[in-house]
Amino acid sequence: KPKSSKADIPREKSALLFEKAKKYFPGGVNSPVRAFKSVYGTPLFIERGDGCFLWDADGNQFIDFCCSWGPLILGHNNPKIKEAVVAALEHGLSFGAPTALENELAELILKNNKYIEKLRFVSSGTEAVMSAIRLARGYTGRDKIIKFEGCYHGHSDSLLVKAGSGLVTFGETSSLGVPKSFAEDTIVIALDDKEALTAAFEQFKGEIAAVIIEGVPANNGLLLQDKAYIQFLREITQANGSILIFDEVITGFRLGFEGAAAYYDIKPDIITYGKIIGGGMPVGAYGSSAEIMMHISPDGGVYQAGTLSGNPVAMAAGIAQLSELNKAGFYKELNKKASEFVASIRRYADAKNYKVKIFNIASIFWIAFTDKENIKAATDIAHESMDKYKILHRELLNRGIYLGPSGYEVGFVSSAHSKIELEKAKRAIFESLDVVFK
Ligand code: PLP
């Protein structure tokens, strides 16, 4: 264990809670990356969050750049979201019947999004993508799908094939328990490789139901794609009668209110959402043209349902959050703040000749220990980068900065990060980089 330049923060209470959790949950957690396997120490048990801050069980305070992995674009415990949630709670938690809140959230989304005409609410990103794939298969009458190495789309069987996120972190490329027959219908190719995609369409002519890509791949590093490549996906899917799915679980309402579709100004056939759409409550959604959505039950033959779908408390949180995001200038201000933050870290690293790059789009950033100017495919990420990230992560925790516990994960800037906290965070990052490169 390399020596930290700063004393370790107290972690006794978190460590005790983790010991207890290990008795109850596999690996002591309810989602694998939380187990801190790729960084030093045991997971921090969080007691509360407010604005851009988190407090753990030992009373340590952090400026949070994980933001619950993206949903908290307004920061923790936003007063408007809290108020809306409390008001909804007063009326009951769940009815399993339609509510006006579902209409309200749908209207807010659809009136401000020219890429979809109808949508369906579900309870997670995984569920949104799983349903979108079923819709694409039902609509085209085909079975095969194409996904890209380094894109994560949740943990449904069809998509757990060479997926990124936690799986890459653990050095695995797929999961046990996924039937071979499922994997056979999922074709995995590298990003930014037109030839591979063309070859896949030639080899499986008339069999490809859909091509799915993250709006901007952000689960295995931040793999910024050229617009021309996305345009190519649009053209090749159209030419082959296949559906193009943008998985906007991260990019939706993050790159802008209309997400990656508007960022590229390319209209996919189906879009999936999650994270931000629920303001921190469990919500996902998938949307498309009225013509394609007509195939979903009860109108059509593609079955999809959910006891808690459109949950009123979750809808209320979503309405409150998206209403804030829809205000003029919201994204301009947030993105400017994030890009200035990133630029100043870049300047520091360049001045010191450190082999580190900070990739950035809108309010998403990714710290990679590399000298490559562009990283577009998962295979371009050097694994040594992760050893350095491990040190950086510990140094930052010791300086009150919370980043995702894996070097493959991106960071998020929220509107709750003020200039003062970003200034503090920068200083901590400078010092921590000095330790990494000592
Ligand atoms: N799709 C993308 C692009 C994601 O980033 C994620 C989660 O990180 C998912 C799907 C799955 O969403 P959830 O974790 O809500 O099931």
C-alpha cells in the first residue's frame, strides 16, 4: 500500500457496518461496484446528503462527484424535490392505478422532446432497456441485437454480454447464468469501428432487430464518439430495417433536456431513460414514435408491465426535477461550470507534465491516466490507469472528495456544486495528483 500524504479519515463505523452487511448481502452490498473492490478500504456507509455534500457514518464530510451515479443533477436533498415528494406521500405511496402525475411528467417530457411521441414509465434503467429490446424484437420480428464493447445497458440477460461498468472492473466480460442461446443473439462489436458493424450486418442479413448504443458511452470510461459515426449507425440501421436504440439512461436530461439525440441531432427509433428522470427515485422510461409504441401492450402484442410503474412518489420527484432542468439557461450554466472545472485541472496536470487526461462532455467528466488525446473504444483504456486511480481515489477521500470507487466510472457535476466547493475540490485534486505522480 503506497503511503498516503495525508492521514486516513476515520472509517471505523463504516467498517463495522460493512462487516454486518456481509452477513446479509453477497459481498456486503446490493450492487457490486459499491463494494470498493477496485479501490482502497471498505465502502463508506452514507448517512445523509445535502447539496453537493455527503456525510458518512463516521461523520466525514465529502464533496460528492458521484451523485448517486448520475440522477442527482440538482444535488442531494433538493428542497423542491423534497417538497414534491412529501406532498405526494400525503396521498399514499402506490395505487397500481393511473394517476394524473404520470400524465404531468409525460407531458413535461414529450412537449419538450421532438425525438419521441409516446413513452412508458418503468422502475429502473435496466427495465427500460430490457423493454426497449423486446419492443425492437417484437416490432421487427427479428431476434438478434448488436451492442458495443464498453457500453453498459443494465443487467438483463441479452445485454450482459461483454458489458462494461462493474463487470469490467472485476475483469470479467460477461456473467454466469446468462444462457448461451441469449448470448448468441447478442453481437458485440468494438465502438468506432465502421467495418465491424458493416460486417455484422452482412453476416446476419435480415436478422438484426436493433443496434443499441449509449447516448455517449459513459460506463467504461467516457468514450466520446464522432457524430459521423453515430450518423453511420443511423444510416446502416435504416438501410437494413433495424431499430436504432439510444440508451440515454445517463445522457438523458444530462447533455441537455433532449439528451444525446439533440446533442447529435440524430433521431433514433427508441430512446431509454433512467436516473435523472426520477430525481433520485427509482424510475426509468422508454419512448418512441406513436407508431412503434402502438406495439406495446395493451395496444399491441409486446408485453410489458409493472406493479410500481409510474409510482406517484417517483413521478412527483421526476416532475420537480425536470421542471428545474427545463428552465432557460440551466444546462448552459451547469455545463460551463463543469467545463471550467475540468479545464483548470487539465491546466494543472499539463503544467506538471502529468500523464493524465480529463475527458468531458456537458457535466460529465472522466479522469484517465493516459497520454492519448482520444479514447473512443474500450480496448484503448490501459489497465495501469486503474492502479493510479486507486491512489487518487484514496487521496481524494482523505481530502473530502467523493468519486466513484472505480477508475472506469465517470464523475458528475451538479447544479449544487458552488464555485467555492469546486475550488476546494480542484485544490484537493491537484494535491492528490501530486501524490499519484510522486
Ligand atoms: N443503461 C445505462 C447507460 C446505464 O448507465 C445504466 C446504469 O448505470 C443502466 C442502463 C441500468 O440502469 P439501472 O442501474 O437503473 O438499472
